[in-house]
Amino acid sequence: MHDLTGFQRDLLYVIGGLDEPHGLAVKAELEEYYESEIHHGRLYPNLDTLVDKGLVEKGEVDQRTNSYALTRRGRRELTARRDWETQYVNISE
């Protein structure tokens, strides 16, 4: 996880929070969060990187649409990241 960009980590969180989303659903979630447009040229190469690293699995919905899901390793990495963040960030009111 330490070798991922912040954008790639955000992709993992979004994919993990949705049920096998397709690329445009991931894009829409990130655009809402970032409050700006996410271009295909940024989104899909980063998704492919996560697939290549074994963190995300790419499936096929139809000939034009792919779905994405976290792998076991992807879930472990997110859990480890969350545990690490918790050591440093204590948000309580």
C-alpha cells in the first residue's frame, strides 16, 4: 500500500465500498468526493495498475463494461492502512 498514490488508495476505498462497481460508477463517486471531473485517462490506467498489483480484480459485465472488486489482498491492505491511520488519528468529540 505504501507504493500507491493517494488517488489509487481512494480508488481502493471506493471499490471496496461498492458492490462490484463499473468504471463509470467509480468515476462518479470520485468526482463527488474531489468535486472535479476525473478524466478517463487518469481513471483507467490507475485501475489497471491496481489490477496489476493484485489489489483489484477486473470482471466483465458486457463487451464494453468492466466491473471491479477488491481481491483478498486488497481488503487486507485496506484493513492494514486503516489500522495504521488509527494509530495517528484520533477523532473524538
